[in-house]
Amino acid sequence: MADLPPRLAELVEDFSAVGPKDRLQLLLELSQELPDLPERYADAADSMEQVHECQSPLFLAVEVEDGAAAPDRPVHLFFSAPPEAPTTRGFASIMHTGLDGESAADVLAVPDDFYVALGLGQAVSPLRLRGMAAMLARIKNQVRARTA
Amino acid sequence: MALPADNDPKLADYAHPERLVTTEWLAANLGSDGLVVVESDEDVLLYDTGHIPGAVKVDWHTELNDPVTRDYVDGARFAEICGERGIARDTTVVFYGDRNNWWATYALWVFALFGHEDVRILDGGRAKWVAEGREMTTEQPKPATVDYPVVERDDTTLRAFKDDVLAHLEKVKGGTGALVDVRSPGEYSGELLHMPDYPQEGAVRGGHIPGAANVPWARAAAEDATFKPRADLEAIYLQEQGLSADDDVVAYCRIGERSSHTWFVLTHLLGFGTVRNYDGSWTEWGNTVRVPIAQGAERG
């Protein structure tokens, strides 16, 4: 996947290099690495956008730095999902690891179906993956709105 | 050999108390011969973050469903799933899971299609076990594989297909049959399909099957994820909704998982004689050409 930012491409590579069982293990590890929210998002339900397509409650916030020309501005991502939703946390962690700090243009250039290459369909089920597609769509919408 | 039933007084009120066990009962019986505890969750990774000691995992998406056809696995695959988890035909299987046992009842229902006799639910599920501070572990059990017979699934008694539901509509009109739509009021009325920008439920039409009562599945659960006491359940399903235990009932939701929870409540807790789960549910009905649909809050 030529269009992926380097850390996201690396994740895709990590996932596709192993079998379905180890992909789950990788996702579990990522779920444990999702950073805590900064204080300003303490009240997630009021200040963040809910991703309804996720089976478990997930909230996300997108910040775009000021300054540079709009396409070059770095994007920062914040996620909130409960510990009882490790799969959703894992998806969020993929987004965070792969996209946080990338430029608005690079985030918008991520193919909407990039997650197919993670090969999680078999391990997690295509239905559950819908949540990840929705997360990316909502991130892009927010990036567009903040750089318009 | 089946394990003895839990004689807890709350459970005794239900129509089939032997279908439930309390956390106390399970804690006391963990490790018994003839018992296998199965965790079935919405979240495919939750078991791996910690589970009841000795419990095995069954994932409905990736294990109970056929990977190609929209159907459950066949008898041969089911026998493998059970056998490799140490479940024999006469094993007592106690299911528990997240989200008010939503997916635990779903797994139990699939086991019931295969006629596995002794299937029970841990009342309160994972949430109650955790809330009580009971032991959890990440250690994966390694059960010795046992023989499970290849049993043909019975799709006629507990399961309804679209044609069965079409035929059932006459009974609903005549007052001898009932339909229970266990989705949220927004899905029932048809509103949810019209949310802008985002595809909702994978159905091209919104609304409900005409005549269906709307009882969101989670109304049967109490705050602590246990099933509500029998009197409270009767107040909802019998008094409020006008259902009766001798009705011929079909329950449905979006793909048949939430409705398996209601199937369990009506069948085992309230003693309804004939309850089928329509697993095609709204993702089939709402995509089918020329089937009747009602919209709005009324049954229609």
C-alpha cells in the first residue's frame, strides 16, 4: 500500500506477516497501548464524537495544528473506549499509532479500505471491522471540516 | 452426568430454573467433572484480557457461523468445536459473557439447535462475576479433546426462516401468534435508516414486520446484568405487551443475536411453549422484495 503513512504501513505489514491467531494477539497488545485521554477530554461523551458503528461505545476527537498551509498541518487523534471493549480499543490504537501526527493531506489520502490489508476479516469478522471503516471516515470528515 | 441444579430461591421462581446458575453456584462448582464453562462475548478479545478460570471461549462470528453461507456451522464442525473444548454430549455447559449475556444466550441458542441437552446461563454474566471480585485469569485452559457425536441441527423447532415468518403473519392477525421485535425503538419505527451520511443496518428499508410488538431485549436485564425477577418480566411481556405463554411466538432483531436473549427469557424464564428465533431478522426482511413492512411506533 503505497499511499499509507509509514507507521500505518508498518502496522499493516506486521499484521499481514502473521496468522489469524497472532493477529488477534497483536490487536490485544495494541489495545493495551491506547494512550489515556488528556484532561480536556475528561468528559468524553460531551466533548467528543461518538462512533455509532462500533459495537461498543467509542468516542474520538480530532485536532489539527495551526500554522502551516492546511494540507501540511499535523493531525492529532484522541480516543476513548472502555477496557471491556478491547477490540474497539485495538482498532483505535491502530488509528492512533498509524496516523497521529501525520499531515492532514496524508490522513485524507489513506484509502478507505486500508483495513482490509490487516487481514483481520477472518480473525475478527467483517461485521466487526465496520467499526474501523467508520472510525476512519469520521476522522477524515473532521480533518476536512478543520482544514476547510 | 449433568451437574445438580442451582437451588437459589430467585431462580426457583422461573419456569425452568435449571437453565440458570448463580455466580455462587459456579464458584463452588468450578473444576467439577462434567462441567465446561464457555465465555461468549460481543468483543472477540475480551476473553483474552481475562476470564473465569478454566473457561473456554466460543466466538459466534468466527466459530458458530459458517464462513461462507449465511448459516450456522454444520454438525461435523459443531462436533469439532465442542470436542476440542472438552465438551461431550452429556456435559453441563454454562455460558456467560459481556453485555447482559447477549452473546452467551446466542451461543446457548445455537447449542440448543444441535440439541445439546444441558445448557445453562450464568445469571449476571461476566459483569457480575467481575463486580463481585471473583477470580479471573489469562491462563488458557488446555482441555483434552473428547468425542462429540455429529448431530444434525434441528432448524424447525427453535429457528424460523423468512417463509415461516410470512406464514406466521396470518396467526399474528388471528391473535394466536405473536411477533416480538427486540430492536431499539428507532430501528423499529424505521427512523434509524434515515440517519444522514452513515449506513446504519445494512438494510435498504426501515421499519418492522407488521404486528410485531417492540420490546427492546435489554429490558429483560437488571442493572447488575442479571435477568429481572419473574414478576418484573411478566409485567413487561404479559401485562404490558399482552403476550401469553401459549402464544406461538417469533422473535427477531437485526441478525438474530439480540433476539436469542429474548428467546431465552420467553422460553426458559417465562415458560412459553413455542418460541422461535428468526435469525434472518431485519437484515433479511428489510432487504426482501415485496414483504410487508410497517413504519412508526404502532404495531401496524
